[in-house]
Amino acid sequence: MEISQSGRAVRVELSEEEMKAAGLCYERFGRGNAAAERFLAGLLKLLRERGLLPYGAEMLDVAVSGGDEGLTLEISQRSGNIAVEVFDSPLMLEDALRSLCPEGDIPCELWKFGGRYALISRSEEFPYSEEMRLLAAMIKEHGSRLSGSPFELI
């Protein structure tokens, strides 16, 4: 198991052998799967013991991706409400990033899905929106994360 941290997010990669040993399967990983729930509970305890997640971090997002070769979990702490912006081209995205925050200090992630780009941001200043939360969850489930720090790309 490989564990790495980037900002407020932790990435955990499991090999196919580790998945089998833990009784995990990507297709069945989720709520209601006893093996997945036991694994995730143990993993969160380990991450907290290592200081990678604070003990008070109750609200977490867990994105799971993978297949036959292994499994990747990205665990990030929730802070604030979510805003999602979708762009058709990298140029439109770059312009939006520059105007959004010239200093680059808004926590956000860049995702690609269906030939489009999505910027998922979190802030206490955003109004709560169940629609935005669901859109972000769908993008994270079906898209590919390109960067946890998109301001570094411009």
C-alpha cells in the first residue's frame, strides 16, 4: 500500500494482491459492502495515527478509482461548500482560473470528464447547493483528476 499526501488530501494506492487480501473489489466498493467498510475504517484510523488526517476531520470525501490492476482512494477533508464550473477548452479554464483568484489561494481540483474540464472548489463563502455537491460527486466518480493544485498549471 502506497500512501502520499498533497495538501488536505491523502492518496492511497493498493495493488491487485492487496485488494484480494483485503477482500476488496472496485465494482463493489462502497456503502453496504462489509469488506470495504472494514477496510476504510481501518485505513482512516491508520491515517489519523500517522498524522495525515486530523482526528476532528469528520466530513471527508472519498473518491475511489481502479480496476483489476489495483485500487486508488483519494481522501480529502471537507471544508466549506462546493462550487463546480465546467469548461469546454483548456483556454477557457485558464482564463477562469486567472480571474477566479490571481493569487491562487482557493482550494480547488481540476478534473476532466467527457472531453470537458471541471474546476471543483470549496469555500465557506459559497452557498450550500445539493445540486453542486451531486455534480461534483458525479465528476469525481466518472472523471479523471488532473490536478489538486490547478493554479500551478498557469
